Amino acid sequence: MRIQMLSVLLLFVLPNSIANALASNAASPIHTFYDYQLYSAISKDAPQTTAKPLTSLPSTIINADVVLVGEWHSHSAIHRFQAELYQKLLEHNTQVALSMEQFSRPVQNVLDQYLKSEIGELALIAHAKAWPNYSSDYRALVEQAKSESMPVIAANAPREIVRCIGQVGVDYLESLNAEQRQTIAANLDITDRPYKNNFQQVMEGVEQASIEKMYAAQVAWDETMAESIAMHHAKYPHQQILHIAGRFHVENGMGIAYSLHKRAPKLKIVLITPVSSLDEPLGMSQYPEHRLLVLPLPTQVMNTHEHGGFSHPHSSSQPDCQ
């Protein structure tokens, strides 16, 4: 079935393009990697069998305390949406902090220095260990926060520590000194729950002992980002928080939202999850979950032979976990 979408105008041509895209009456199919369409929310309390394209930014997003936006890293339309959504939220709420998976807690001071114009972007990229696609995909968000004098939360756990948790298990935390331990959430919930079942399905074919360690690492990401958000909200309760993270951390509210709710159960949380088809099922989350329809990413690997010699774009040398 052909799905009609609202066209999205280029950000540099029309700064308020998200508003115009949502309000436009002229519909056209999504056919480029810059196009997107935001669809109405689903939840346990308000399940929908028919998705509806939104004609205005919904109150669930405008009035949320925390907006969690999932992404497929390096997807142009999703990054465009994030930047346009952030601008629209700033127009409504004026005080919107940006929280990011792409920076870890130890580099918070570097981020703060950049936001105060005490260092340049090259220093930010080098000393904050920015992802390789920072300039193309995340610069717009950080520059928006900087221009509005808004904070950017380095929300994540350090990559090298989380990798060691994935290799050794959650017991690795006992080997950390006090300063290192503060870079990871105080509590990690690695108990059995639906999120763990989903993770095991993704890791199908991996031996169970390894899955347990890798799941602990996954939870370390979620719990640390959730704790970072909760701590910022406790300090600045008047600020709305827009958090950017990979889709698995956000979808169905099982990752970051679950961990955040435990820490701050009164927060109004809304989810935005990218999908490449409206037929793609999402679980009925307890939180409003909007769908962001975009084109699917190109197939990364067609066969096992072409995979050799390539590494994950955000990978680095393996740490010494002894």
C-alpha cells in the first residue's frame, strides 16, 4: 500500500521546516534519505490500529519532561528530524537541555568549555572523543544548544569501561577506583525482563555466558544515560530534556525509559522511534511512542566475504580489562 507523506524542506532553506512539513497540505511519498514523517503515538493506554500522520507537533512532545529520540546512526533523515525537532522545542519551551549518547561523562568539562567558547571545535572533537560522524550528524544539535546557551549533557558511560563489562561481566565494576566508578550508574538492573529477552533474540547464536556479559554492558549504557538525565532534571527541573540515543535504547520504553522511570517516576516521558515501515510492530509501551517513518538504511553486508577488513565506525582498539 502506498503511504502518502508530507514533504520536508531543507533546513538551510526554511529554518522552521518541521513546522511547515507538519502543517503542509501537500503530501508526497518519502523517497529520499532526507524525508521523514512523524506519526501519532501508540501506548498501552491508547493503542492504535491505524497510524495517522501528524499535522502539528503533538502536545505529548511539547509537554513532556523528557523526549527520548531513537536513531539509526548516520541516517540523514533522522538527524535532520532531530535538529528540526530541537529547534521547535526551543520555540515552545525556551529551556531545553540536550542530552546525548554520543558523549560520555568524563568529557563533560570539555563540552562545557566548548559551549562557553573557551575552546574550538577541533579541540572538542579530539578531547571529547567525538564520534567520526560528529561533523555531519551531531554538529547541528550541539551548535543549536550553544547558540541558545543551553547545556549539553554528556550522558553516556565511557566506552572502554562498558566494553570491559561486556568481556568480563558486571563484576568488572569492582575493579574500578572511586573516580572511575562514578562514570557508570550506581545501580545496574540486569534481572530477567522482556528487554533481556529482546536482547537475547538480537544475539541469537551467541553462547549464553557471553550474552549475559554483553547484556550487562547494554544495561550499563541505559542505566548511565538514565541516571545522567535524572540528575540533570533534579538540578534543573524547569528544563525540558531532549535525549538522543540508538533505537534499541529507546524503542518500547524498555531501555532508557525503564531505567529513568525507576529513578524519577513522576517524569513525563515520550518516545520517538524510527521505523522503515508502518507495518513494523512496536510493543505497547506505557509511554506515548511516536513513529518516525524514514527510508530503510542500505544493506550493510550482502555476504560474509565482504565483511573482512571493515570495523564498526565507532570502534577502537580493545581495552585491557585485567
